[in-house]
Amino acid sequence: MDLDVSLETGERRLNQWVGLTVLLFSVMLGIAKIKDDNIVQAMQLSKMQAVDTWNQYQSTKLKLHLLANTDLLLSALLPEAKGSATHAQLAGEATHYNAELPQLKASAESQDALYNKLNYRDDQFDLADAMLGIAMALAGITALTRLRWMLAISVGFGALGALFVLAGFNGWQLHPDWIINLLG
């Protein structure tokens, strides 16, 4: 009879550990998910701004091309227009657009770089989500099977997930590219 009581105590203690493990990992997952969603929103904004700026860049290149064609056409049809006010106006607009191009390009490249930086962090939080989800699933299986070693594996996955959460929050350079490439 005493043996059955001790088994119940052991099972109860295992269930307590499983419960604490799931609680800890689910709280960590919730916090990481909020941060991950904020990063995704910032990524979307950055990509939208980059696309808009690249569109402006292309539009400016088209305007330059149209100005050059207009100048050629004007010179061919009216050779005396070479020194005219219209020719000077076209040259002034071309100068303006040529000055604008490097700024647009630098701005678009800056937005692309920001997107890539945010994507790096997003990958860290995605890996954290996966590791913490696996950890909670293993903890749940532990409660059903009573296999204590499975709880240890769960804690291992959870620790790895926690490491990725910390890396994402602190900007650490922890990014297993082979996993990202495998899953991407």
C-alpha cells in the first residue's frame, strides 16, 4: 500500500514539473510572438517603403529618358532650338533628375538593408516559436507517457527556444543558416 502512495507522489511531482515547464514555455512563447509580430509589421513597412522608393527611382530614370528623347526630337525638328529657353528648361530638369537619382537609390538600398536586418531577427523569433512549441508538445507527451527522459528533451528544446528569444531581443548574431535554408 505504501508503494502505491509513493508512486502517486512521484506521478504528481512529474505532473507538477510538466505543468511548470509548459507554463514557462508558453509565457515565453507569448512574449516572443508579440515581438515577432511587431518585427513583421516593421518588415512590411520597410519593404513597402523600399518598393515605393525603387518605383520613384525607375520613374525618375524614365523621366530622364523622355527628356533626352524630347531634346533629340526638338533638335532634329528645330535645329535652332539648341540654344532656346525650351532647351535650357529641358537641361535644367535633366540636371534636377540626375541629382535626385543617387538619393533615391541610397534611400531604397537603406530600406532594403533595414528589411534584411529585421528579417534576420524575425528568423530568430520564428526558430524560438518552433523550439518552444516542440518543447511544450514533448512536455505534454511526458504527462501521458510518464517518460522522464522526454521531459529532459523538452527542457532542451525549450532552452534552445529561450536562447533564440534572447538573441532576438538582444540583437545577438545567432542565426543557424542551415536550419533557415532547410526550412525556407
